[in-house]
Amino acid sequence: MKKILICTVLALYTSFAWSQKNANTIDNYYPLLQKTFVEGDAFKTVAFVEKRWRVPGNSGFNESILEVEKILQKAGYKKEVKGEADGALTYRLETRELKQPAWEPVDATVRIEGEQTPLLKFATNRNMLAINCGSTPKGGITAEVVYLDKAALKNPDANAIKDKIVFAEGSIGMVYQLAIKNGALGAMSYSMPAYTQPEKYINSIQFSRVSNPDTLSNKLAILLSYAAKERLKVALQKGVVKLHVDVATKMYTSKELTLVANARGRNKPDERFVFSAHVQEPGANDNASGVGTLAEMARVTAQLVGQKKFEPARTITFLWGVEISSTARYIKEDTERAKGIKWGMSLDMVGEDVSKTGGSFLIEKMPDPSAIWTRGEDKHTEWGGDVLKESDMFPHYFNDLVLNRCKQQGKDNGWVVKSNPFEGGSDHTPFLQAKIPGLLMWHFTDVFYHTDADRLEMVSPQELKNTGVSALATAYTLTDANQPTTLALIAELEKNATDRLQTEYKLGLQAIKAGTPAADEKHKIEVWAKWYTDAIGKMTDINVEGVTPAITSRIASAQQSIIILTQN
């Protein structure tokens, strides 16, 4: 086995070096993109968006969409009249009726009666109001607050909480429904996951929501930081506590906006690479960073197309909207268009200053065997993921191709690129559900995830650039690939496969020594080998001009080299 591995690796490195000489097209994208991508412009857009509290249909969401529209217009995208065929660079603004009212926070203050310093104030705790929280009458209200422990939450005394504010630890949605059902004025709750380190970042609050479709409701739903929770508990230990709560929010009918731009392919416009970045969520990294990066990517593409430095043979689509639902609609609403979507990529939390947030840049992979057997350098994030089955696998070259493009960007500037097994939860999932290759660019674990500490100072302009350049290098490679590029990518994936099998072989030996049956470890290697041979087999769709005898032959030889590695 070891001798076969060594011989195969030597052959692969020779093949890979030859192919790299023929991959100049890919290499040439980097200096071009690095020169053209202006991280300051991307950061400026992030700054605009992060100031706004964004949920679908509210003014912050819509203003962010319209700001990106201005960027597109200035870059040269023309508004569609008859459709995407109106020009090489076009865009459209889609509007849909919202089923529920849009919600918008305006201001809020919570004070403990008799104390001067506010318990919470919106100016410094912009996540203190749960989405759909109602308003108080002008001037606020004063009411007693009562604490319910876990036992009281299971069996509440309606008489004890009627016309009062319920304070508990747990989901605000659950506490709010219990409070309203029993005649309370509203609810206050504390619930922070351990990875946010609440005892260190004592003023952080993660945003959340309650179900409240009544636009005239004055029922309160307030989220507490660790510091506020502890302070309120101390006050309650001294006796009855009354709070003065002054909250102003808006709920109104509105429309949901989705922005779609296209750099139309010159040869195969119906085949496309689709990028998506969701606009809702109030943070800087989540997801103003995705919005700003994608806006600059669209501008860069328009500039290079206008200068005739890049003209995609396939269409590149840029989409801004509501997480998951906008991307899912884009795929489902036009079945003919969906047939031409060859790759999808989500930009979500892509700009983090890792020295401040603790997050790492990650590519979340499509389901591969690391989501079944997670070991070695493969690790799930704090988000977590289910253990998948072999039948859940999605063998495809896209995983490694994107990772390689990111590593190529980081080769000279020290950018650290990692990956994680599939976990789901962002705009890559609608692609996968439609059996379209889809990946997520993101950062995790972030101690400020979903908190009101996710502000502009946590965003790195260089990280925006690294992500944007890598994403565009991927799209440019795949939307304008010729035969030499395809052959280079096959050789690259063959090497990745060999490296993975070597790693699994070593991990397998360690596992056998620790008592795992040898047959189980052999099976893992066989599953990985099949995943990669199937992934290489998908590479017939890369070359814009179609599969050629040279490509067919190269795919077959790469697959055969992987099969040889599993023979013992």
C-alpha cells in the first residue's frame, strides 16, 4: 500500500506541475482582481448597511437594497425592461407583498425605579427589543417585574403575573407567549449561548423574535444582557421591583425587495454561477459584510467587462435579499432558469477581523464523508451539524475547487483558510436542496455572533477583499473555462484526492491501533475514494465548449489513480 501511494504521488505531482503550466488563465485572475477590488469601497457599503436595523420590508432593509442599486447603476448595470437579454450588464428590483407587517425599532429605555442609571437603553443595546416587540404609550409605563424560575414557568400563577412584567431565563418566544397568555404586560428574558462568553462580554445581547402580528399591540418583549440580568436579580433580592419602560417601535405594511444583477454570458447565457448575500439581520459581519463584499464584486465585474479584460461565457448572477427564502424563490420560480444554475455560493459573515471575533474563515463543504466521520483536521463549528449518512453525500469538485481558489489568494498574504463539514442554515442550502452544487463562505465561531457587539469595528477590509477576490476567481474560472483550464482543475482535484486518502490512511492506522476494526477503516477509505472518483466524473461540465476526448481521457486516468490507491 505504501509503495503504491509513493509512486502514485510522484506521478500526480508531475501531472499537476504540467497542468499548472496550462492554468495561466486562473493564475492571471488574481493580480487583475487584487488590483481592481477596492476594499475601502466594500467597507464603505458595510458601514452604510450596518447602521440600519434590518428585517424584511423595514426601512433599514429597503435602504440597504437601494444603496446597492445605486452602486450597480454607477457601475454600468442597466435596469431590465424586457429581461436579462437587454444588455451585457443588467439588474432588476423585485417587489413582493409581505404577509406580515414589517417591524422597526426606534428607541427604548428600561430603568429600575429609584435608580438613575438605565438597566438597558437602545443606544448601546440595539438588540434589547425582540423583533415584533410592541410600543409603550408615549412617556412609557411603570410596572412591577416578577421573576419566574423553571418550576414557575411550567405552572405559572396567572394572578401573580397579571398586569406585571415577567422576567425569566430562557427563550424570549416561550416566555413572551406564557406572559401574554396569563395577562402580563410583557416579558423580559435572558438566554445567551456559551460561545458568546457572556460573563466576559457582559453587555452583549443576541437578537431574537416573538410572534406578534398585532400592529397596535403594546405588549413588551425585551432581551437582557448578562449584566442586566444579574443587576435585576440583585434588585429583586431586596424586595419588590418596579421598572419604568419606554419603548417605541413601528409595525407597518410593506413590500419585500430582492435585487438581482447579471453579467450576461456571451456564449451560454442560460448557464450561470449565482452569488447570494442576505440583507436582513442587524449586524456588521452578519450580514452587512456579505452585502458590501458582493456589491464590490458586482462593481469589479462591471469594470472588467466594460474594459474587455474579462467577458464571461456563462452568466454571473448577484442576488441580495432575504436569507434562504430569496435564494429558494430564485431557484423555484423559474424552472427553466433553474436548469441553467450550475453553481451557487452564499456570502454570509465574510468580513470578520479574526483577531477580535475569534472566528476563522471557513468554506462550509457540501456533504462529503467528513460529515459522517469527522476527525483529524475536520471539525464542526459551535453551530453544529448532524451526522450524515452515506446516502446524503453530494460528491462534486466544487468543494476542493473553491478551497483551492481561496488558498491561492492567501498564498502570499498569510490569509488562513479552513473548512468545516456541512451544517446548513444559510443561503447555500436552497441550492443543495435543488441538487445544485452550493457552498457557504463564512466565519465561525464568533463570540459576537448575532449580538449587538457585532459592529463595524469587528470588520476587516482585508478580509472583505480576500473573500471577494477568491469568490470572483472561482466564478471567473468556471464561467469562462477552456480545455487547458479544465485539465488543470482535474489534476488539481486528483492531487486533493490523493492527499485526502493519505490522510485517511494514517488516521485509519491510528484508529486500528486504538481498537477500531480494520474493516471499518478500510470502508471509510473506500467511501472517500468513491466520493472523489464521482466528483472527478462531474468535471465534464466545466469546459464551456463541452467535453472533449482529452478531458474524457484525463478524467478516466484521474479516477483510475484513485482506485489504485484503495487496492491493497
